[in-house]
Amino acid sequence: MKKIVFILYIFFQFLSLPSYAVSFVYSFQSEGMHLQLEKVADGFGVPWAMAFLSENKLLITEREGFVRILDINSGKQLTVTNSPKVLSEGQGGLLDVALSPDYKKSGWIYFTYVKAIDEQGATVLARAQLNGVKFSHWQDLLITQSATDTTYHFGSRIAFDDEGHVFFGIGDRGQRPNAQNLMNHAGTIIRLNRDGSIPTDNPFFNQANALPEIWSYGHRNPQGLFFDHTTKLLWSIEHGPRGGDEINLIKAGANYGWPVISYGKEYWGPFAVGESTHKKGMEQPVKTYIPSIAPGSLMVYSSNTISSWKGNLFSGALKLQHINRVVINASAKAIKEERLFKKLGERIRTLAESPEGWIYFSTDSGKVYRIRPESSH
């Protein structure tokens, strides 16, 4: 009997080990192109963000506070040390990761994470350099004025423009009035110089009763942010309440309305949130989702590898478990939507475009997949 129990123990331990071989392949078509979906790896915690260090090395943050380096070819996984202590509660923890546009020269890697401050949580923008499997020169660039004792609506994705700036978003931190209060960072998208200093041309730089780091406000929980280097447009996708997720085109100094205007309903009943869906002086979304898809990320696909997808917006959907593809026309209007991999049954967290133009994405169950042309080997 003891021998049988031991054999079963070893068997189940084997099942729980990370799996790195491509063990799942699914062929499909989109816009007339023959594509395939492959599982690349699994066994992670909640892989919140991914960034390519090189063609075959993927840097992955886990919300629980770990940073891994995945070798895509061999499947080998290394844990990076010297990452910060994070407040990993609810939706908080170690969040986004993004390489500086001058990464090959400077070595800077940017992060957002949740820091405990007097038993409350605040979103932080930080950067560090990677030496082998150890971080060095860790710098908290901005500990935002967004601390509350709630454990949700932290944001927070990172984007870089072509002029030396870094953007990141923060949710309202569960306190709705924050998003209309320019004296805190909650419910805003922030713009800084890459060294953490404040650009003097920020819209509220010289305004009394406003924090100078703020670029836009009136956001509920922006969990996708992407700067399109072709069109020079800054895109955001954010969670609405019950219904009312939004894709927004972000403009300097603009008010995106939360919680005064919304397309969502209250969680406690069939009643609209706010005054209406429109109000003078408040921006309208490019696209709304009713019911909510619960977006976890945003990416503009830029490669010619899957040519019919070039310039499209891609978002991972958490609640409705798919990849959401939106076609944007020359006037920055949403004209078409496609929902991919609904039968996969996964909460899709983040997306990344590889150097060869393949799309990688992670799931909350700890898996990493990739999409590539079916003829690619």
C-alpha cells in the first residue's frame, strides 16, 4: 500500500511540474491568413507582463512578486533576484514590465508594482538594470499619491513615446471621486521623463490644485496602455463597472469622465453609473464593451508577418476569456471586431509582439502561448 501511495505521489508531482514543450497546436484562419496557436510554456504563477530581452529570451513578471527569464527554445526558466518587495493582495502585486526604447544602450527596464505604505497600497513606477539573473540600480521613480486600503484598481501598464517620455496608468483605487480629483494620482494616466523627472510641457505642470505628473484623468482602471509609433497615438483600454469597458484615445489634459459619465451599470442593481453617457468637456470612448470583457492588456500589432493584422488593436479579455482584435481606420475609429480563442477557456492577461512578428500571450492559469503563421517553423 505504501508503495502504491508513493508511486501516486511521484505521478502527481510530475503532473504539477512546468511543461515547456509545444504540446498544444491549433490551426485557424483570420482575415484569410492561415495561422496557428501553440502553447510555449506553463507552470507560472499569474504572468502579468512579458517583454522580449532578445529573440529567444522572454522576461516575465508574476503578480506574486517573482520575475522569470524564459528561454523560448530550451524551455529553461531562471528566477531573477533583487526584485522589490511587493504588496501582493487582491489585484495588486508586481505588475507591468517594459524595456526602455534605448535598452541596448542604457540597460533600463521599467516596472510598475504595488508598494505597502502605512498598511495601504500605492502604485509605483520603477526601473532597474539586469545583470545576469540579478537586478541592480533599482530606482523607484514615482511612488504615486494613490494609496488606499482597497486591494483593486491599481492599473497599470507602461508605454513609451518617441520623445523620451514614459506613461503609465493608475485606477481609481476603489474610491470613485479620486478620478476627478487632480490632487491625487488615482484614476489618471501619468507622463514622466524616463529618468522620473516631470516634463515642463505636461498639461497641469503650472496649474494650482493639480499634480504636475498627470497627463489625463477620469479613468476607472486603465489596464492596457500602448503608444503606436507609426501613428503617434496613445491608446488605453480600461475596465468599466458592470458593462462599459472602454478603448480610449488619450489626449493631453483630457477628462475621460469616470465616474460622472459611464456606459456601465451598478453592481448592486440595474442602474446606470453617473449622470449619463455624455457630458460636455468629457471625452467619448472610441469603443465600448457591453457586457464587459474585462480587458487585461492592450497592444497595437506592428509587424508585416501577419500583414492583415497590422495596425490592429489586441487586448486580452479576462472575464469573457478571449483575445479581442479591433480594426482601427485612418480616422482612429473602431470599424471591426474579432474574438479569438473563446473555446480556449483561459483568462488572457497580457500580450507581447516578438522580434519576428509573432504574438505571445499569457493566461492567469500560468501558461504562455504564441500565434504565428502556419508555415513558420
